[in-house]
Amino acid sequence: MEQQVRQYSTEESTTKLQKEMIQTEEKLKHLDRQITQDKRQISDIEQSNTWKVTAIFRRIKQFFIKLFSAQDKQTVKQLEIKLAKKERELNDLKEEMYEKQLLDNEITEAEIIDSFRSLKDSGELLNYLETYIEQKQQFQLKYRNALTYGARLYMNNDEAERNLVYSKILPSLHNEEIPEFMIRAGLNEKPLPLQQVASFRGSLNMRMRQKQLNGTLPEWPLDDKRLAYDFAKRMNLTIPTIDEQTYTKDTIPFKEGTVIKPVDGAGSRGVYLVHTANDLYDVKRSQQLDNWDALIRAIEDDLQTDAVANDQWMVEQLIYENRYEKSPARDMKFYCFYGKVGIILEIIRDPEVRQCWWTADGKRISTEKYDETLFKGVGVTEEELDMVSELSAKIPAPFIRIDFLKGEDGLVFGEFTPKPGNYDEFDEKTDKWLGDYFIDAQGRLINDLLDGKQFVEYQEFFENVDGLHV
């Protein structure tokens, strides 16, 4: 117990120190900007005609300052004390103003963002964040208690009437806020629908916490691109021709018709298409590059900005949709839930990035993610859908995204993605819908394991991977 107390005390001290360091750094940056601005203004003044003409008056002023500088120092001291007091009062008023702003229903999100940006520039945001978080929590607590009480008032009413009230209150409560008596209503003969508790982002958030606690999860070793290719080959999937060597930015070889990508990258960050020596393409930035030097500079920028974490690169065959037109294959990203495909993302990247969402039964839908760049895609065949579904059923995980390229001769395997980027950006309807897919997959997986299902291909593959335990 004493050790835990010491640990918490150490963590609290570390957090306090980190906060002070961040605030100090932000205030220094703010002062640097002010100094630069002041220097610029001083330079402008000194170059002005007014400054030059009034030089004699400034010399006279300096004479009188020296003459009377020794007089009435006590008055100056008193004025300084009053000034310091007024500054404290001003800061208190400013803090009160921000608190009231955050509680003002009429204030817009843009106005709050502007206030936060201004506070960060002045090194004061961390202090105001604590106030904002505390007030948000108090605000939510009051509404949660009120809504829970409102639901409780209907506990003994007619089942249909009670469920009607519960169904209105459920969407306003976070998952952890829903009281047990409302959940209980979902287990009766005429159950209250509990889709509100389903959330794709919530399920993946919990999955990431599981990874923290357990060290790894069955789907995560497949995040390694080279392991993923080896597993895909074992599953008799078509994969690109791969250069087995790992390169640094200084040793990447030029070769036409190839893709350069980070060994441990995610999404399109750090991915480059090499058509010819004077025809290269930066996928993430949707930008044409005219020569090899420009590509290397872009890679250096990836590393400097941490868009790519490590200077380790792989080179593989560039898959074309139309080789003669140098049209790269479109991406087909299948969101898979243990043997079922929930949704498919189709992407074209040339001449500009466009996206299209499909359901498993071939309907185009909007998810509010990429709505500004949607296009009418081509979709997938039923055979392709069945192949991907069967593949995901061989991986003992409730969710994994399986990415392919739609080449001239069909689907070519790309990668496994346990955690898609920006998975929190789906609208509420899609988030709940995919959340149901996740919960259903989790239940089916547990039942299959209890029934003794053996994931033979998966287990045999990883038994032969040195130093890896899954």
C-alpha cells in the first residue's frame, strides 16, 4: 500500500512538472513572438521621418528624466503595487469570462476554438482546460441524474409506455451512464432495443485498452506488412512482387513500376508510386513529383514531421488498374467482423483522391466520413466478397480490416489493419451499426472457441514465426 501511495505521489509530481514545463514553453514562445513583433515595429518607427524629425525632442526628454529620476521613488513604488493588483484582478476577470463563455449555449464551436487557440498562444490553456473539464463533468452529471430519475419514474408503468420513454432517454446517455434497470428492460420477452450501447469506436477503444493490458492481441502481429504478405501467400492470395530487403532513405533503389512504403506505416503516409524517373506520385499529399530528388525530399519531410516514425522502407510491385494509362489500382478496404463484411471503402487516388462506401449487399451509402470527396465507384463481386469473408473467419479476432488493390486481373492483397485511422469519424448511425457487427462477431467468436474451433492455418503459421507468441 505504501508503495502504491509513493507511486501515485511520484506520478502526480511528474504530471505537475510536465504541466509547468508545457506552460513555460508556451509562454516563452508567446514572448518570442511578441519580441519579434516589437522589433519589427521599432524598426519601422526608426525608419520613419517622424522619428528622425523628433530626435532633438527625445534628447531634451532624456535630460529631464535624468534630472528628476531621483525624485518621488516612493510614489513610483506605490503605483507599481497598484498596477500589480489591477493585473491580478484583470486575470481573475479573464478567467471568469472564459468560464462563462464555455457555459454559454449561444457560443459557437468556432468561437471556443478561437479562444482555445488564443489561450495556447499565451501559455494559459492548461489552466483553463482544467476548469472546462470540471464544468463539463458537472454539467453532464446534472443531466445524467435528471434523465435517470425521469426514466425511473416510468419503471412500473405499462411495458410499451415504459420502453417508449426509455428509448427516448437512451440516446442521450453514454454507455457507462445507462443504469442497470434500463438495461434490464432489454432482457424481457418484449425487449427494449439496446443498439444505443453498441459503438464501433467504443469497441475499438476497448480493444486498444485490451492490447495495453495484454501486450498483444491475435490480429496485431498481422499489422507487420511482411508477416501479412507471408500469411496471405499461405492463404493462396495474390500479392505484389516484393523486394525482401529493408532500406533507409539513402539506400532506396530507383526502379520503375514500384511502390515505396514504410515498413511500419499506416494508411497512405509515406507511400510513393514510381512510374518513371520523371513521373512519381506522393499518395498522401496527392502530389506529382518530377524527379527522384523531390521524392527523397518528401521522404525526409515525412521523417522530420513524424508522419513516418522510422527510416525503414520497403519496395514492391506497383499494381495497375490500367498499365498503359499508368492508372494505379484502386483500394478496396473491407471492414471484416469475424467472417462477415460490414462495410467496404473504395478509393481512387489519381488524379485526385475520391472515396465510395459500400454495404456487403452492394448498396452505396454515406457515412459522413469523406462525404466531401465521394464518387460513384465500381464495387466488388460476390465471389470477392465471399473470399474476403472466409479469410477473416480464419483470424481469431472480432474485427480486422483487410485491404486489397483491384488490379487488372482481380484483387491483389495489400495489408491487414487492426486499427483503421480516424475510425471515430463515422456518423452516429454508422457507428452504432458497425458496433452491432463488432458485438455480434465477439459473441460468435467466443461460442466457436467454446465449441472447440481450431484456427489451424493461423496457429500453424505463427508457430513458425521466430520469437512471436500469440
